[in-house]
Amino acid sequence: MTSSNVLSITTFIYGAAAFFYLAHLIFKKQILGRLGTWTALIGVAGNIAGIIMRWVESYRMGIGHAPLSNMYESLVFFAGTVVVICLVIERKSKNAIIGAFATPIAFLAMAYASMSPNVNDRIQPLVPALKSNWLIAHVIACFLGYAAFAIAFGISIMYLFKQREVKETSTLLSRFPKTQVLDELNHQMIMFGFLFLSIGIITGSVWANSAWGSYWSWDPKETWSLITWFIYATLLHARMMRGWYGKRIAYLSIIGFVAVLFTYFGVNLLPGLHSYGSV
């Protein structure tokens, strides 16, 4: 069995986890929540195994690089990171509802990676710009940030739905954590993501200088990474200095994640130094 086979199976496992979590949210059966948790854990194990197998396969092919170099590989890493963070939050909060909003993101990422004709799952030699020791540090930092922002996006959606409970009685919404808990959790995830996005931008700049002789080239990917950074910096400033919270922070979090998606997917349609990210 190849790494691609293992990761394809993992896609369906994440889909099953999302199903159990959503069923737990709707029917309020604890067994469904536990099934979601255990299925997600199995999915993470498959995700890690697939990444390790792909790394080993690259060495057997004489290529020998960390499986973090193209869109397929980064989506696989992103999905696994989202589920790991989700499980950590679930364990700390003792509330499985967050899985209903996080695991679908991981499933969609894996499904896109596995099924999209625009994403190449073949192991390929690194282009010259990627042959650097900064590859692992830069990609891991960026995608830890992206995963945290994805979780914050899900929490923001939960918060906006929870707000409706004030005006209408809903047994579904009553299962969500309190708005204060969601707001604080959203803030924590954004701080975590902002830290790693900052590290990713810094390591990327150092890497760019060694690869292209310039720390910053205003490449579309670089420009949109900076725009994303400023959106989340504005959010954190508004919270700490202006006292913003609740719906305004939730809306800014959603806007920030839209910027993340465009930074990751949209700029690949534009010519630039990071065009290899689309392969």
C-alpha cells in the first residue's frame, strides 16, 4: 500500500468523523461524540502514517525531501494539524461540539487533495528554490498558523449561531459552549495562529534571501501573506486596545480566514515566484 492509498483512506475516515460529530450535535448522543473523537484519532494516525510513508518513498526514489513541497502535501499536513488542534481543544474543554465545525474543514482539504485534477499527488523532485533547510520550518510554521485560523473560523461561526439563542429557543444552540467561552477560545486560537504566521513570514523572508537574493519581492503570495497578517494584527489590536469582543471579533476572524484561503489558493492563479505552490 502506498502513501497515497493511506491518505485517500484517511480522507474517508475524516469524513466519518465529521459525520459522527455532526450527528452528536444534532441528536445529543454522547456515544456519537465519542465515536467522532475516536474516528478523528484514527484519522490523525493515518495522516501521520501517510506523511511518514511519503517521506520514505521519496528517499527510495532518490529524491529525499520532506513531504511539504506542493499543494497536495501541504493540504495533507494542514488537515492533520486542524484535527490535532481540534482534539486538544476538545480534551481541554471536555466538549466535542467543536469537532462538528473543525473536522469538515479537514475532510474538505483532504478530499480536494485526493480528488481534484488540479492537485498532483505524485512525488516530484524539488525545484531549486525549495532546496533549502528552511523548507520544513517555514511550511510547518505557516500551516500551524493556518490551522489555528481555520479553527478560529469554525469557532466564529459557532459564536454567531450561539448569538441567536438570545432571541429564540433552540435546543441545538444550547449545546454550544457559552458565548464568553467561544469568544475567549477564538481569541486564543487567533493569538496562536498569529504567532506562527509571523514566524512563517520571517522564516520565509530569510529563505527568500538565500534563494532569490532578496528578503521581500512583493510576490503575490508574499503580499497576501502580509495582508492576512495585517488583518489578524488589526483584530488583536482592536481586542486589546479597543476592547472589541463578540460579533465584531467573529466577523474579523471570518474575513481573516477568507484572506488565508486566497493567500493559499487564489494567488496560485497569478504569476509569481511561488507558482510552484499550485503543483
